Amino acid sequence: MPEKKTLSTLQHDELLASLKDRFNQNMNRHESLEWEPIQEKLEAHPDKLWSLFEMERTGGEPDVVEFDQTNDEYLFYDCSAESPSGRRSVCYDQKALDARKKNKPDNNAVTMASNMGIELLSEEQYRALQKFGTFDSKTSSWVLTPAEVRDRGGALFCDFRYGQVFLYHNGADSYYGARGFRGLLRV
């Protein structure tokens, strides 16, 4: 991950153009929202733009899926059809990565998300995403795992098969080429 968390003018402009275009092409995800207030909020928070850039760079195709009126926040989720390609083949967290003795993956989902300034989707958020389309029909995504599962060495992931979301468990140190993670960013 680059240490510099600012975008060049070109990156900034291209990202905003991509986000606006995706927003306009997928109005079913945010029927009651308009782009202009979202862009204003993004312009006021360059750190959030950098996080969206990282989501985009790693294949997440972020888009607005909700406005939280209570906290005055727009929620961007990774909306790529499959788990983001630049975030696959990772185990669940640093503890799992450290515990693995052989064939370690290059990274882990929790640390990557933190470094990007985003959160892993919870199971509930993952299920909510599915109302906007079909996501992870060929891949799977780690989801936020409760401490009582993680403390026993496990971690949770979801996918969409046979017309529904499935929640599974695996050892937190496992990793597969078709499993990554989806994130969310609050702006």
C-alpha cells in the first residue's frame, strides 16, 4: 500500500467521473439520492476519496447503496459482480497470517481493509447488498466475524448460490484464489 494518502489531480478527476458514471448507471441502488450532495461531501473529505480510489484500484467498483440519516453518512459498498480481484487469496486477519507456518498468503482481509480506510461487510450488510443484484456467484467474500467464532480459530464468509446467500465457516488462516473480501466506506 502506498504511504501517501492523497490523489493527484488526474486521479481525483478520473475517480469522481467513474463514481458519477457508476452512480448514474445503477440508480436502483440509490433511487432517492442525487449525485451533487455526494460529490460535495467527497470533495470535503479527501481521505475518503483516497479510500474510494483504493476500493476502485483493487477491483471493488464502489457505489452508494445507502444514506444513513442518523449519522448523515453515505455508505459506499464494493459492488463488483465478484469479490474484488485485487483482494483475493487472503486469509482473514493478521493473527491467522502469523499462525500459518507454510504457504502463507501475501496479506489478510482485516489488515488490508484497515489500511484502505474501509470496513469489512457484516453478514447483514452482505445480505443487504444482494437486493441490488447478484454478487459472488462464482467467488466468495470474508465477512466480519464475531469474536466468539474468531477466538476458536474460525472466520466467516458468504457467497450467492442457488438464488440465496450462504454463510459458511473456515479456518481463519485459509485462503483461496476465489475468496476475497468486500468493504464499505462511510462518507
